[in-house]
Amino acid sequence: MSLSQQIAQFIASGIINGTIYALLGLGLVAIHSVTRVVNVAQGEFAAFGALLAVSLMAAGLPLPVSLVAAVAAAALLGGGIHRAAIRPVRNATPLVLLIITIAVHLALKGVLLLLWGTDPYTLRPFTVGPPIRILSAVLTRQSLWVISVTAVALIVLYLFFTKTIRGKSLRACAVNPTAARLVGIRVEWMGTLAWTIAGGLGGLAGVLITPLTLATYDMGLILGLKGFVGAVVVGMASYPWTVVACILFGIVESLGTGLISSNYRDAIAFGALIVVLLWRAIATLRVGWIVSEEVAQE
Amino acid sequence: MTQRLWLLGFIVVLIITPALVTGRVSLSIFIFVGLFSLIVIGLTLLAGHAGQVSLGQAAFYGIGAYISAITTLRLGLPPVLGVMLAVTGAAFIAYLIGAPIFFLRGHFLVLGTLGLNIVVDVVIRNVQGLTGGPTGLTGIPPLSVGRTIIAGDRAYYYLIWTLVLVALWLGRNLIHSRIGRALAAIRASEVAAATLGINPAFYKARMLALSAAFAGLAGALYVHYLGFVSPSPFAFNFSIDLLVMSVLGGIAYLPGAVLGTAVLTVLREVLRTIMPRLLGTGASAEYEIVVFGLLLALVVVLAPGGIWHWLAAVLRLDAGESLSAVSPLPPPGRRVGESGATLLRVEKLQKRFGGILAVRGLSFEVKQGEIYAIIGPNGAGKTTAFNLISGVLRPTSGEIVLRDRIITHLHPYDIAGLGVARTFQTPQVFSDFTVLNNVMMGLHRSLRTGFLGAMFGLGRREDARAASEAAGYLERVGMLDRAMDRAGALPFGAQRLLELSRALATQPALLLLDEPASGLSTTERRELVHLIRQIRESGVTVLLVEHDVSLVMGLADRVLVLNYGEQIAEGTPALVRADPRVIGAYLGDDEVAS
Amino acid sequence: MTVLLQVEHLAASYGPVQAVRDVSLTVADNEVVAIIGPNGAGKTTLLSALAGLVAAAGTITFAGRHIDGIAPENVVRLGMSLVPERRQLFGSMSVRDNLLLGAYHRFGSETGDAIEHDIHAVLELFGVLNGRAGHRAGTLSGGMQQMLAIGRGLMARPRLLLMDEPLLGLAPLVIKEIMRTLRELRSRGQSILIVEQNAKAALAIADRAYVMEGGRVVLAGKAAELAEDPRVKAAYLGGHLEER
């Protein structure tokens, strides 16, 4: 393969990975914007969805049913965690909330370990067939599934947030919780909804990626972190930009891995995270000392 | 007194343990508890006191380990030197990463440190020539001092636990020092701390470096104890374990660090040996992950202070503040300044929030030695103007000049350093501090003890003198009898007074008072006026914002009236009060009512 | 005149300050009542307590029901809508969305058409907003933001509209515009309880008024009479009405 073909290939696979990270990143943004929590356990939704789908298939359910059921279960798990672990302590400091999500991460990971053990599992690709050539890159059919399903999910999310009253009220909670209360929005239930959406998105990421790589009980943390990189680059604020950032991040990671060394994959990814954080820190210095100016208004 | 007894008892137990340990239980588990305690002490100082959670301590542990291993093994340096390099190397890297990141808030450090952990892990595994890759390095020489080689479990046990005790001592000194107070102030109210001259990012970064130093030390000791090193103990999962240990023991308590580490390590051993037997499987007992997760959640929710906090309550170890008599020193006398010279100049100041121009084209001068008041109806932009002058907000355009120095874009702590002090609309006292300690925070900038000095307890004398000075400031506002009260328990008027006293302790040239009379009774207002006059007598220039027009009229030399973010009148109180535009601004225009 | 809102011996704190000490007042159907007084008198805390945003002691009866301790999300469902101090708009959302959300509690029980109809009506009422339906709320000028906030409050179809300092920081021309709107609402029979620092404007629009100072009501009566009362001016510009 010529260099340009290689690069095209890296970019293609970077986009695929970035799409997965984007699903996780979106979930993180939803949770953070509505409930002000950094969810360290976000990746566990993906792991759970993936492993559950595998088991359902193994139990004899047809593939589409398994996939949908797994995603739905992950969504319910998300909502359940909010009600069980987050809502009761919603007035705690951000530090405590963070530690609670770490606890949730540990507990979920442990449960996954108990139920599925340390073995890697795999799911067959959604459709079988030869890979497809697009421009200079060769994509497996599963990769196309990842892109198209995610695209559909993003469109659905977009419509939800911009066209439905429920979606708008969720945004309103993130923008101004006090005003949201004043118009009658039950902010706590919106928190549960945000977590449910995040769970579903995580589960979706899990079932999409499993045919491409293997699913294990501990796959969650790294995935979640990579989603976080994209989300934090754009300030955990904007859904569309989070998607763009995650995809770019996927491309950077893929190019770095391909052109430098695959052993350094995670180092490149998180080295990029550190660079981004430092860059944001320096940018903040120039803008002003208090970042949230609205808070300081008379 | 009881605390000392328990400590003594603990030390006795430490000393005799090796003699008691035989047979099944190896001394090594105690050694590891000691090693991990070192790391967790650093984490407790960072997370509990500086309020910064790090999920990267395992990385610093690993960095320290490998630095010492490589320098002693490959470069042949003496182990003691290797250890020192490990400590400084870990601290340096932490400072490099931490310093800029702390300008962000909250969760960025958590993820930055987690990212660092992963990067370090990958690098260690892959730079095989240097680190030996996944298989690691063997044949690392044990510690030695001159000709004496330190080898064997017992030696390392005593060495490491001595170091733990030293670390506890250093940590305790730090907490009770000027630095510890600054950290607690930052945790309580970063804005208030900044306006007292404290740079939060600076302190947080140094605490990260300190915690990394402790972790690096543990890493270096580890490799010389074991004689070999491999990447697996330094993975990010261990960083999470360390955080669990800290939280379990009590994230705000140093003894909790040791307690939490001991409990978790023992628990892990128990789970590893018992669980397979109980559940009848041969699988590795990583069920500990679930247990740890649940335990963490339970502790955080039910016993947020951690096991130590609970234990201390049960054993009644609360010592309480020692109320040794503090004799007040009278505050410094009148400072002589050039009366009439311009102290503060504000030029065409603007501040825009989205579609709203909160302050527009504000220009005025405050002369040395005068009492200058800004009045105007609610929403006129007064507090915004204050925030701009004190550096808490950045102006959209315009200039602010103090004496002849442009301070427009300076940080609040730098502006405080130039002699500007302020109070806030809602008093930002440090609620969990004593009244005396609050005022001592005002003296913070004038004291000299740094991190190292504080750790070795060298700031005691300076602190004692500072306490006397602080008492002097309290006496001046009539609050000396409440010096040991908890600031948060004071009535509102007293909190205002405390905040004022604290601001005066910074010996400012310019004092900004943000609605000092709001919430005060009539008597309190009278006393406030009297106090402000005294402050002016002592040479401090006062710039205040107020709603109580009659209070201002009797007090100020000159008055500026704001409305809709711009000035509509300026002059002596009498002149301004009669100005129809001013009356219209407050009561509303006749025209509008038609 | 049926009494819509009855407040008896209300006390509430704003942080560490006891901002409202002892306030009793009533608002009747089809009535505009103003609460005026200098800043720091406790007016905003009073409205916050009525809307359920801060805890309060005392009795609040609305449309015959005791509503002490009710959460804000439910207060609007009972028929009392607050236009908060400093607007509190959904800044990054459009004008239209802000209005739509104002009617949140009506979704499910009313048709989308009814709500759409009301959005049109509100945009008509506030001429300047018409044509800006798609603009982000945070980019509007102060006056337009205030109108949007009032519009959002109206979208809830409240029996009683609470307004917290709607004229705050606004230019005279804008105040005129808002006053015109308030008069329009008044003529349509909307009950309003308005807290305002700008005494002249408030008294011009209200039927009755209370003057608050230091957390208590110090004067009360018909708005027209209070407008002539010299004690009102004194309350603002010095010379306290009441020694605490």
C-alpha cells in the first residue's frame, strides 16, 4: 500500500473509532450538563451492552432483538444508577459525586467480572460480506454499520433535542435549572432521563464495536476516557462539537498509532488529552479569572 | 492528651510487630501497608486539604520507582542518590503538568492525572531499552548508606514505617501552618482567598508536586526493597485503589490515610484467600473490585468523614482548638501618604455580558485619603464595577490604573498584592475557621514561611506573632472576645465586621467595600460609619458601594451616581442629593409614570 | 373581590440574612398590587418565598389552598408564575423556545395548537420580539430580555403573575414600553403582584401598594394615595421610616 493509501486507511479507521468515542462523549455531556456529574462509569454502559448482547445471542435470540434489548437494558441501567446512586446525594460537592461515580465504576466492573469472567467475547458482524472500498480506504461492513447506526442515532438525538418539548426541557435544565423549575420542569426526573440517554448511547457503542474488537469486562474505562477527551476539549457543553472533537480525536489517535507505533496507542491518545487540557488552561488564563461570568453578574 | 497516648500506643505496636509476626503471615504485608501509606498520605494532603483529586498517584509511584531503579542499576549511582532523584523527578513532572491545569476547575485534574497514568504506563512498557519493558528490571541493589547495606524484611519494615511517621509529622506541620490555612481558605472560597493575595493554582500545583514526591519516595523504596521492578503495580487501577484507601480512611485526616490503607490492604488479602474457598471457584478473587466499589459508595454516603472520623468520635479524640492566651499587638499606626494624589483611576470601563452592557464608559478618580462612594439603584452596575477593579472580572474594554500602574488585566491576587483589599456583598468569611484565623488570612501575604519551612514546623514563631497581630485587629473592631468562635456561627453583622477586619489586616492602601451596610441594623450602621471614619484616619483610602443613601451622605467626601451602568452625577453629597437626575434615578421618572 | 393570594406573617432568609421578618399582604382577583421599597428591604426574598424557591415560615394561601413548602415546579401548576429578578432566561435557546418552555406544565393537558396560539399572542403583545422568534435569548438587549421573561411567565397562563423588579437596569424608553404592556395586561384582567424599586412606575400601574423596609411592611394603601405620600420618598432617600 502506498503511503497515501495507508493514511486514508488510518483516517477511515480513526473515523470509525471516533464515532464510538462520540457516542460515549455525548452521554458524558448529557449527564454533566444536567446533573453536573463527571461520570467515570460511562464506559461500563458500553461494556454491559456488549456483554449482554453476546449472552442474548448465545441464548438463542436473533441478532436484532439481542442488540435492541442490550441497548435498552443499558439505558435502564443508566437511569437506575441515577436514581439509586446520584439522586440521593445530589447536593453533595462535585468531589463526592465524582468519587461516587468511581464507586459505581468499580461496582459495575466487578459485577461484569462476576457474571462474565475475564474472557473476551465476540459478536458476529451484523452482516457478512466482503469489505467495501470507499475512496482509497477499505472498510469492513461492520464499520459501515457503526457509521450508519451512529448517524441515525445522532439524527434522532438532534430531533429529540430540537423538536420535542421533552428534549428542550432537558436542555433547559442544563442551561438554567432554577428557571426550569419555575416553568414546572421536574429537574430531578430530567436528571434520570439524561442518565438513561447516556446509558443507551453507551450500550449502543458497546454493541457496535464488539464485532470489530473483543468485549471484555474491563473495556469500559479506556473507552469512556476517550469519549471524555472529545467532550472536554469543547468544554462539556456542545453536543455537535463533541461529536466533531471525538471523531478528530479518533483520527489523531489512528494516525499516531499507524504512523508511529501501535504500542503507543493509548499513550498517544492520552498524551493528546493532557495537551488539550494544558491548552485549555492557558486559553482560560487569557479570558479571565472567573470562567463563568454569568455567575458574577450583579 | 488522649491523642498522644494513642499515638504512643501505635508506635509501640509498630515496634513490636516484627517480633510477633511469624509463620503464616509474612512481614511483607506490613511493609506494603507502610509503602502505600506513604503514597496515600500525599494523596490525602492533596485531595483532603487542597481539595484536588488525583487519579495518577500510581504514575508518580512508578516514575519514582523507575528513576531510582534505572539510575542505580544502569548508571551505578548510589541508591540514596537514586532515591533523591526519584523524589525530585516525580515532583518535577507533577509540577509541570499540574501548574497549568490548575487554572481550570474541578474535574480536569482528575482526568488529566488519569491520562498521565496511562501515558506513563504505556511508555514504561514500550521504552524497553531503558525500562526493560513488560518484564522489567532485576538486580536492583538494595539501599545502602556508605558501606552498610540495608537488607531484609525487618530493616525495610522499620525504615519505611519510620518514614511514614516522618511523613505524618511533616503533613501535620503543613496543615497547621500558614500554607495549610491557605489551602483550607482556597477550599472554602477561592474568590476570597484570591482577593487576599493567594494564588490558588500555585498552591494546588505545589501540593500536587508534594504528593508526587511522597509517591516517588514510596516507589524508590519499593524497588530497593524488592530488588526488581515491572510495570504492573503502576497501572491506573492502582491509582483508583489509592483513592479508595484515602476515602475509606477519611480523606481529610492524615491518620485516616494509614488506617484506610491498612484496612483495604488487609481486606484485599482476606478476599484473595477466603473468596475462592467460599465460592468454590479457582478464579482469581477480583471480586474485591465489587466489594471495594460498594464499600467506597457506602463510606462516602454514610460516613463521609471516613473510618478515622468515626473512630475518633468513638474514642473521643477530638482535641479542640488549644486556647492559649493570645496577647494582642496593636496594629501599625497611621501610614503617611500623599493626600490628594490620585490613587485609583478608572477610564472608560466597559463590561458586556452577552447582549447586556452592564458597565458602560465608566470613568472616575479616587484620591488618596478620601472616602469615595458609588451609589445608584439596583442593577446599575456597581458590584460589576467592583469586580472589575479587584480583578475578579475582566473588562471588555477600558483601563484601571492604581497609582501609576495599569492593573486592568491583572489577576485578583496580584491586585491584592499591590495594596487593594475588598469585602463582598455577602461576607465571604471562612466559615469553618475561627474568627482569629480568618483575620490571620489577611496577614497571609506578609508572612514568609514557605512549603518546606512549614513542613518542618519552622513557621511557629512567625505564626504566633501573626496571631497577636490578628488579635490586635480584632480588638480594634471590638471582636477580640470572639476570637476563638467559629466564623460561620457568628451573627450576620459580626461576619461583616470580621470580613472588614480581615481586609484591614492586609494593610491595604485602597479598601473596596461592597455594600457594607446591607443587612445591618440602625445601631450597627452607626458603628460602621464610625469605623470607616477611623479607617480613613489610619491612612487607608476607602471606595464604597452602597444603597443606603443617607449613610453615604453623612460619610463620603465625594459621591458618584450610577444608573444603567454609566455615571449620571458626581460631586459632594449635598450636591448630588439635590440633583433631580439622581432623584429620578431612584424614584423613577415622572415622564415614565404617565 | 375574591382574594387570590393571602400571605400571613411571612418570614424568610436570604442566606445568612433574615431578609423578610414579618410580612402580611393580600392580592385579589383582577388586581395589580405593587410592593415597593429600597433595595435590601426583602422584596425579592418575599417573591422567592412565594414561588417556593426559599424556605419560609408563615402562611401562604393561594386560591384557597395552603401552599407553604410547595416546590417551585408545583407552584406554577397551581396557577402562580414568577418572572424572576434578572430574567433568568434560557440564554442559549431561542426566543420561541423560551416561550414554549414557559407553557411546559400545560403540555399533556392542552393541545399544541392552543400553546402555539399563545406564543403568537405573546409575540404580538411585545412588538419588538416579533420577528426575533429564532434569535438566541442571550443576544437580546436588556429590554427585550425582560419582555421575553414576562412573556415566558405569561405562557403558563397564570392566575397570578409575580414580577420581580422587571424594570431593573432598563433605559427610560424601554421602561415606557414595558409599562404599556403592563397596562395592557391589567386591562385584560391579569392579576399581578409586582415588586419594584422604581416607585413612581410601580405606583402608576398598581391598584394598591405596600411599602417594605427592613423586612417589614411599613406603609400600605391605594397606589394613587401613596404616590403623593412624602413618606415614600423618605424611605428611599434617607430618613428611615422605622428604627429597627
